[in-house]
Amino acid sequence: MGETVTLPLWTFVVLACLAAWAALVFVFAPGVRWFFRRRVNAVMKSVGERLQIELPSFKLTRRDVLIDRLLNDPKVLAAAAAHAAQSGEDRTAVGGRIARYAREIVPSFNAYLYFRIGYALARATARLLYRVRIGYFDEESIRRVDRKSTIVFVVNHRSNMDYVLVAFLAAEHAALSYAVGEWARVWPLQQLIRSMGAFFVRRNSGDPLYRTVLARYVQMAAEGGVTQAVFPEGGLTIDGKLRAPRFGLVDYMLKTFDERGERDLVFIPVGINYDRVLEDRSQLLKLHPDRPRAGRWRALRTTLGFAGANLWLMLTGRWHRYGYACVNFGTPMSMRAYVGERRVHFPALDDAARRAETTEVAARLMRAIGSVVPVLPVSLVASLLVRDPARTWSELELKAAAHARTHALEARGAHLYIPRQDHDYAFGVGLRMLTLRRIVVESDGLYRPADGELDVLAYYANAITHLDG
């Protein structure tokens, strides 16, 4: 009994590892789960008390459960059977593809990460780069929206900062779910984005199976009351103008919308504008496909050089934020009211009739978005200078023209953001931003567009050109 037992070193290492694993699984892991569950519950209680829009149980459902529901959805199963019968592909292989699509699409929302970490990061990033403002908010109409409604923010798409800005400004009212393109499917970004409630979309997939899985997820989320944000233009603006809508996600939501159900489907138009868009020059390159493109290493070098230059300006106290970023929230569009007005029932429509109605809805939404795009100082001044690029202006002439244009836009019902409620200050901000970036040059007190910068100037003017119509 008292004899010493000698073990080989490798046996001791294995036993030690097994003991450590057992301690981790049975002792530490439950404690860690309890700690984080307690923190998440505290966050959810806080969120539930302050949110004006109900946080639905669908959004809090575990990802594995949502994937399982999607894989066993009758419409997905029917699409899989039809595809297998038509193509001759093995049912197991078809099921495997659908499972991959489901795992790719379905997010894993983490309330603690969204409201405690994501919100803080979004706020810090937005405020670091811009003077963030809400210019117009149809508070009375938005307050009347039923708390159980499925809310969909429809937003114009000027920059990838749109995701950050809208999420930050809407976080006091809802947890947004975004459709994110394949650009974000890189480690570890995709894990972070998925935990923030975003779902990945293959923008130009021609696979009908993929479209069925995506459509059913979007429909399940809408039926479950998940607040979403979509960009009807389908991508960033290239020339600064609003693009024609691509209404795939909106069509998915409308296809199964039943006005007699518990939830209304409410679209809220959102207009965004910036005094400086980080991607302006890279987007403008798409207008000139014949121009040489920078290689990957040159692009990386340019990006690092830009970041280094701005860091140096920060360290030396000479860095300035990129002007104003403004968001306007327009009047909600209730689909329950819409179908009552048009006397249509979307689930009963055939594909042609539904597409016609969806096109009409998309057109109304784009008009509503365009009407609430804010007029900012840079866009205001740029819209004057592009009218006659060869002309030189004195500051007094530009200021008088800016005042006249301001009054004309206000008469058309446009929403202008005037910093400090001072028109002269707003004009000075716009002109200074353009001259600091050398888009506009000054010589002997006279201003004109810089050589080779007319495209950039037009890009900012085009942000509000639709308001002249």
C-alpha cells in the first residue's frame, strides 16, 4: 500500500492534461458561463427598459436553432427536392450545400457585444472622424409606430461608414441587422460582424438554392420582428448621385407580408451625407475603367501612408475631423396602410404582379430617402462651383450665391444642416474643407476648382442634385 509507483513522463503529462481539461469543463466553464450570462441578462434588462422598439425573441435565439429551423423550413426542403429532381444531383449533396449556405448567412447576435462593445466602438469611431449630427427626425410619426412592428431602415449608401453611423445613432432605439457583402467575410472580421447581428449576402449569386435560403432567412427575420437596415441601391454610389434601387431584400420581405398578421412591416427612410467620404476617389475610379489601377501593394502603401500622415497630424495637434456627418430620419411608410390603399395582398400575387408592386414600393422609398438627404456645407459650396468650372469667384460672390441657393433649397422642402444656425459659418466650413483638400484653389482672393479635381467636386455636388428636380 505504501509503495511508490513510478510513471513514465508521457503518462504523467497525459494525466495532467486530462485533469486540467476536466477542471476546465466541470469547474471553470460553468462559472464563466454563469458570469457572462449574468452580464448579458443585466444588459438585456437595461436595453429592454430604454428601447422604444421591442427586441424580439427571434434575435436572441441561438444560432444553431435558427440554422436548424432554416434547414427544416418547408420551402427550403421543397426547393432542395425540386433541384435534386431537376439536376440529378444527390439529395445528400444538395442538403450539404444548403447547410453551408445557412451557416454562411445566419448571424449569431450577442447582446452584450452589440450594446456594450459594438456601440462604444461605433460611437468612438464616428465621433473621431466626424462631427456627427442628426439633422431631421420625424419624431411624432416614428413614435406612433406600433412597438411590435417589424422596422426596416432604408438608407442611401455613400460610404462603408454608413454601417457604423446608422448603428450608432439608432442604438438608442433598436438593435439593427444588416445585410453585409462578401468583402467582410475575412477572419476575424466576419466573426465580429456576425456577432453584431449582420448576415452575409452574395450580391450576384445566380444559384436559386442560395436565393431560396437567403429569402427564407430574411422572411423569418421579418416575421420575427427583427429590426433591419437595408441599402436599396445595392452598393456605394460611384458618382455621388443616388443610384437606381435594387430591391431584392425588400421583395423577399414583401413576398410573405400578410397585413392581417400580428406585425406591421414599416419602412423608415434614412438620408446620410458627409462633408468628406473616405472612399470618394476610389469610387470615382470606377467611372474611368481605362485608367490604370493601383496594385495590391501600392494600394496598401497608399493606405498606410494616409493613416501615418493623419496619425502625425494628430500627434502634432494639427489634425481636424472630416467635417460633418449628418443623418436624417424621415416619415415611416406602413405596408399595412399601403396594401389597404392599393387593395393588394402580396402573398396572393403572382411573380409579375408582385414585382410591379415591389417596384412601386421601391420607387416611393427612394423618393422618400432622397427627400431627407441632408444638405451639408461641402455639398452646398461644391454645387455652386461645378456650375461654371472655368469661373473664378471672390469669397463675397460665393457667399452671396450660397445664401441664394440655401433659400432655394429650403423653398423646395430640402433639409439643410446649418452648423450653429449660422449661414456664414456653414459657408466658411464648406469652403475651408474644399481648399484644405486642394479640391478648390485660391489665388489673390479668388477661388476656382483645382485642375483635375472636377470629378471630386461634382461627386459632392451630386449628393444633393436630386433636390433641384
